[in-house]
Amino acid sequence: MSYLLLLILHLLAAIAFIGTVFFEVVMLEGIRRHLPRETMREVERAIGNRAVRIMPFVLLVLYVAGFGLAWRHHGALFQLQHNSFGLLLAIKILLALSVLGHFAAAMIWRRQGRLGGQRSRRLHLSVFTHVIVIVLLAKGMFYLQW
């Protein structure tokens, strides 16, 4: 598969995932105090049900394309002390694996009925922070050098 196609797939999946996280963290939190508690629970439940159906496919594309892109630069990952690109890529990969772990934990907790309220908000905020740093690292890999 060509690098350009992998890059486009990775970017589109990243937009979908990050956009969803942004919506849940920024937009939903902003309307929480304006809606009755039960209405908000129904909204969150409906969004969660939709996300459970869509996000596994989005994440599959995101991580498969990301692996393909990283593979093209695997040499840099073996020389972290000699290049900033490889170091930033390695940090980005570790954060991406952490996001995947967050997603897996969320799916397990949801199935067990333990994903709600404060736990859900903390999880979303953590993922949001991770993806913001990942985006900054993705751009920094090509512009920061030391």
C-alpha cells in the first residue's frame, strides 16, 4: 500500500476519532448543566451505543494505517538517541498504545456496567489529553530537530 494512501487513511481515521473525543469532552460537558440529569444520561447512552458500533472500525483503520506509516520509519526507532524524529515517533506510539488501552478498558467497563459518571469523564479527559499530545508530536516530528 502506498505511503500516501496510508497517510490519508490514518488522517481520516484520526479526524473521526479525535473529533468524537472532542465532541464528548468539550461539547457534551458544555450542555450537561443545561439538561435534566436523566435526559443527559439518555443522550450519553445513545452516543455511547453509536460509538461502540463505529469506533472499533475507525480504530482498526487508524492503528493499521499508523503501523504501516511507522514501519516506513522503523529505522529511526532503532536510533532514538541520534534523531529527534525517532524519539518523537516512539513517544507518539507509546501514547497511541495507551489510548488503545483506554479504549479496551472502556469497552470492558461498559460491558460490566461500570463505565459511567466520574469514571467516564476521567477516561474521556485522559484520552483527549493523549490525542492532543499525539497530534502535536505528529507535527513536531517533521519540524523539531535537535
